[in-house]
Amino acid sequence: MLTVACPDLPLDPHLQNLVRVNEESRLPHVDDLISRKQSGPEQSALDDTDVASVRERLVAGLMEAQRESLLPEAPSARPALDDLLVRLRLGSSLG
């Protein structure tokens, strides 16, 4: 179920998707942007200060996620992937 700040205003499909995605990611500034889009004039734009603020928060979030990530810095399965592709192209079994 979607949680919308202004339930009596219809949402464009792209905003519905953004609301759904943000239910999982829970980024407070996205809720603010959605509310501004719903209550503001059509084709409204963010000023440079707003854009810079949103960008800084997104970059900070990405940097934090990268620091917490358990993924290796570089892919480590390239030889196995190459082998799989060669076998598939040659019609070999995967076993």
C-alpha cells in the first residue's frame, strides 16, 4: 500500500514508483520532494540550492553504503564467467 502525503491529489505514474521505492529506502528528503511536487505548480523546478542539497545527501548516502558494503572492490569471478561463456558458445553442458 502506498503512503502519500496528499492522498486527495492524483499521482503521476513516475511519482507512484518513487513513493513505492522510497517506502523501502526511507530517504526523508525524497518525501519532501514528492510533497513539493504534489502541492506545487505543474512543471515546477528546484532552485540551485535545493539541487545542491539533494545531491549532497544522495552522494553522502552512496558513500556510506559503499563503506558498509561487503562486496569486493573488484569482481573476482571473471575466470569462471569466461569459462561459462565459452562452454555456452560451444554448446557444452554446464556440468
